[in-house]
Amino acid sequence: MFHSRERSRYLSFHGLTVFLLLGVGLMAHGSATLDRDPHSFSNPDQIRVSHLELKLGVDFSRKVLVGEAIWNLERQPGSPAEAALVLDTRGLSIIEVAAAHGDSRWEKTAFKLGPADPILGVPLSITLPAEASRVRIRYETSPSASALQWVEPGGTAGKKYPFLFTQSQAIHARSWIPCQDTPAVRVTYRASVSVKGDANTAAFPLRVVMAAELRKSADAAVSEFEMTRAIPSYLIALAVGELVFKPLGDRTGIWAEPSVVEKAAWEFADTEKMVQAAEAAFGPYRWGRYDILVLPPSFPYGGMENPLLTFATPTVLAGDRSQVALIAHELAHSWSGNLVTNATWADFWLNEGFTVYLERRIVESVIGRDRVEMEQVLGEGDLKEGLATLPPSDQILHINLKERDPDEGVTRIPYEKGALFLEALARKVGREKLRQFLAGYFDHFAFRSITTAEFEAYLRETLFPGVEVPVDLQAWLHEPGLPPHAPHFESPRFEKIIKSAQDWLDGAPLPSADETRDWSTLEWLQFLRSMPKDLSSERLARLDQSYGFTKTGNAEVACQWFQMAIRAGYPPAVEPLESYLRTVGRRKFVVPLYKALIQSPEGRERARRIFEQARDGYHPIAVESITKILSAKGVAE
């Protein structure tokens, strides 16, 4: 049930009706005609950007980027000669716009900023001479740009120098680059970045990194980068901080703060093996290097698959390599997401569901079947919890996000239900046949952005030519819930953990230190999740006395424990919880904790107080999520 999107629509803001061109035409590096993207003002069906020359000055004192963006333009067949170029912006101050043909001199040209939309930002309409093939925009970002986090020294590992990083997915690139901010448009780019003040002096030893190939030493006054493979705007990424590099292999390595890099290198030691396992299964790695940047703990996600340079949270540095599935996940995006990309955010499951399935194949190859079984059981539990709490419209893989922020589609549904769909296919055709299909799929659509409808057509034509598809595509992709007979997962190691928890609840002693010595983070999570929701404060005290959960340095275990402590009203966890929420900004952790807090009037007030203290250390994406939680009506009202 693929719904064609409107070719245009009208939106009304403060009594003004604005005609918005919300579409895309022919794909760069492809030939498919796509429907219009409801999350972009841009008009690539008329004028498409293809290459970016970007100059940025990083000003930590003002918390702004001073930028110049030069776009190469491609007029699409049939577009009117008088068509304006429409770009997406959010919070940008546009200083000057000029146009040119080829290498001819720049001539200033007229531009207009349209009315602001609370989700989409502001359209920038640029008048172009008929022969113009390039446009230059000089601009400045806002200190509150939604993609940028300016981390104060106290929020870093070293506590001495500030840090800046970007997070552009889903539609936040427009807050630091005027662009056609839709995943349907893919571009190459070159960038030069300087930091205000001398970044090479002992007083300010900051290094610039980007998710691109370094063309000029980062020790130089201006760092230069190039991305020669066409990518969507949300994969353009920048970070500036006190960073050092440690190689993991010939094409893999770690960027991190000096006090973090050795720990990260130990934790992610199997990265090169993961690249090799992924290549063996799904085809060549086409991006050159695969490096990992460990960010400050305020990074709002576990990881972000920026090409050549995955951005990762330090909360996965558990000390037992139990969280390396995150690296397998971000690496898998080098095929599903970066190489073949969702054309709109309604197709987000094409990025994430495929990636979870690939991630587990990589982990199984490098670490073992038992680890994957545990990951699958936990993932299935997360999925069922999501299905129990989300409205039916948000349980659909090909989700309708019109008039909504695409960040609202980042639930466990596209990840786990998408992966479960591929598991269902594997159980019908055999894992090897599905592997071959996926390798062919990545090769066929390489460096293109596609829709769910295009995937469905390719699936029928290549995996099931002339025969009935043995799974219900309608139910899996376009309907809420799970189809009957959806795959179910089990883990023998978890079965032992669950029995240990139940035995204790029935009166037996807790597992001893010897019994739990080799438990991984996943096993501790399952142990805690096996406890009833209404576990008493007294019972929590006994668990805490035996295992020290309140003082754990493991962010995953701490999040699960603090949710239990909030429900039980466990006093010793009060201050550690508040400290945790003031120092960790990963949405996976802070969102459920704030949701747990607001379930009582006292907890809601406490949540508001903590948020006021912590919000300046959160990324704008996390701030937006928590603000919605605290403003929502709930049982505590």
C-alpha cells in the first residue's frame, strides 16, 4: 500500500498561505522518479544541487559557524527558465547570495526567506539568471542550531577545552548548511575549516575532523576535506576538539580525547575483523577508511553512521566489549543507509531494519552465535514494548510522517520490526539465498536513494520472479503490529539468567560473585529485566548490596536500574540518578528515565528541576525530546 505523495500542497502560517515545492525529480546517480519529500522545501525536480564547496570558520566564543557554501547546479529537463532555486534553512542568517556561470565572476542575486515552519525551518528562494550554473551563499549559523552542540570543557573527558560536533540526521543539516535537505538528493563536497584563534597553539590544541577524506593536515591552520562519493546532506559531519588518533588496522582507527583513546581502542579492537566479515557477506566496502570518533557523553545517540567516520557515544565503553554491536551496526550502515539510502524518512526502515539484520550477521561471524541470540531476545523485547505503547499508525514500517518531525519516527519499529521482516524472509528462502539477494541489492542500488515501493518491486523481480512472495508484504510493511507467525528468538544463556532471577524471587539466594563473574552487560540487563515492575524498595536494597547497581559505571545497566529505582522510590538512587542525568545525554537513556520520573507529581517536579540544571549540556535534539515529555499530559497531572 504505497501512497503517492501530493505534487504540491499549501501550508498556512499566521494567516499567510505559502505554496511549497516539496519534491524531488530524477535521482542523482540513478534514474528513478520519486515522489516529493514532505520534509523539504527544496525543488530538485527543477534545479538540483550536485556538488558543494564549503568554507567554515568555527567560532567557539560566539558558538557560531561562519560559512560560505558554493553549490553546483543541474537544471532538470522541463524546468521553467525562470525557476528559482529553493534550499532548506533553519536559523541561518543569510548575508549575501551570488550566482555565476562556470568560472565567470560572481554577481549578487536576489533571495528571499519564506515564513518559518516549526518543523521544516525556513525556505530560501534564490533568483537565478537563466545561464547560472553555480550559486554562492554567505551565511552564519545560530548559537542554537539544532545540529550543533557546543560542549563546554566541563562536558568533555579532558575538562580543559571546548568541543563541537554535528548531528544532521534527520533534517538538521539545514541548520548549519543551506542545502536541499532531503535524503533523495546526493552530493559530493569539498570543505575547508578553520578555528577562530590558532588551533595549533598549546593554549588551544583543537583538531578538526570530518566524515570525509583528509586532504590537508589537520595540524594546519585550515583543514581541508573531500567526499568524492555522492551522499545525502544528513551524512555531512564535522567535529572539533582535543583529539588524537590510534590505528586499529590498515584502514580502521579511533579518534578520541587523549584520556579515552586507549580504552576505546581496546573496546573496538575487532573493528577490522568486522569490516572483513561484512565484505565477505555483502560485497566490498566502498568508502576507503572506516574510523570511529568517540564523542563526549552528551552525544544524543549511540552512534551515527557518518561515512568514513562513525560518531560514537562513550557510553558503549563498558569495559567488556559487550556493546560492540553498536560498531557492527554503524559499520553495516556503510551498505544499508549510506550506500543504499532511504529516499524519504517514511522509508527509514530501509536504512535501519536492514542495518540491524546485517549487524547481527556481522556479530555472529566475529563474536559468536550466543551473543547474537542475546541481542535478538533483547531486541524482540524492545519491539514488543514499543508495539504495546505506540499508536497503530506508528507501528507501520512504511510510516506516514507528513506534518510530523521525522525524528518522531525514530522508535524501535523501523529497527527491530524491519530486521524481523528480513529474518522472516531468511526463514522462508534460507539465509544464504537472502545473503546473496542483499549483496545484489546493495550493488544494484549503490549510491542511490530508493523508496519502499522500489524495494518491493526489486524483491519481487529478483528473489521471487514469477512466484508468490511467501511472506505477507502488505502486513509486514504497511500494517501495524506483527503478522501471525512472526519469528521468535530464544537464548539458552538468557534462560539460565531468567531462572536465576525467578529462583531469587521465590526465596533462593542471589547468584554468587563466582556465578556472575563472567556475566556480560547483556546478561545483567536480562537479569534486571526479569524482575517484576513492582519490585519493592527493600528488594532493590538487597540487589544493590550484592551487586552495587547504584554505583555502576556501566551506562546501560545504570539506565535499567534507575528506572526500577524510580518506580520503587529507592532512596539511595536519588542523587546518583540526578548525577547520571546531568552527565549523560544519550536519548536511549535519558528519555525513558524522564518518562519514568513524570509518573508521579513529585517525580515530575523533580524531572523539571533536573532538566533545568542539565539542559545546557544536552544536544538540541535531546532537549527537544525531553521538553515534549515534560510538557505532555500524563498520570502525574
